[in-house]
Amino acid sequence: MSERISAVLLVAGASFMLLAGLGVHRLPDLFMRLQAATKASTLGVGCLLLGVAVHFQELGVTTRAVLVVAFLFLTAPVGAHLIARAAYAVGVPLWKGTITDELRHRRRAPEQATADGQEGAPIVPPTEKSDAP
């Protein structure tokens, strides 16, 4: 029974890794590629390592596999988020089919950033508050 579970986990992991590779190859911009690489490859490596742990059924192998999966699940999304924020901050272009840019107000306008004497100051649009009901 453990061989079947191990085989299913290994095939699922290899499938997720294949999807990650296809996503990195086919998706149109950096942000979508980063998402595909992070999510699919994290699931793929997790399934592969859990398949190895089920196959060997030894405490040392299982402990290492679970720790590596936990480390990967904690660090891969954080690293991808930091890379995406840095890419957005330096102005990496979005895909032309992007419908909304929810972080548009955080972009910097070069003429305004230097107008007030502070290089790189963030441009935040003013918010209107009204006391009317």
C-alpha cells in the first residue's frame, strides 16, 4: 500500500514541476511567471519529498523530508513576494492584458520625486475625507 501512495505522490510532484516549467515558459510577464514558479514548484517538491518519506519509512528520512518541505513552504512565497515587490518598484512592465493595477498609487513619478527635493519619495494620491452623511 505504501508503494502506491509513494507512486501517486511522486507522479503528482513531477506533474506539478512540469506545470511550473510550462508556466515559466508560457506566461506573459514576470509576475505571472513568478507565481507559477513559486506555487507549482513548491507543491511539486513537497509531493516529491513526501513520496520519498513514504517510500523509505525511516524516521531520519521522514524527519528531513518534512523539515525541508516546511522550510520550502515558509521561504519560497516570501522570496517570491520580495522579488515581485522589487520588480514592481523598479518599473518592470506589466502584461498588456492586465486589467487593474492595484498598486499604481505606489509608483513613483520622476518629476514629482525630484520636485520636492527628496529623491525617490513615494507619490501617494490625496484622500478626501468628508463629514457629510
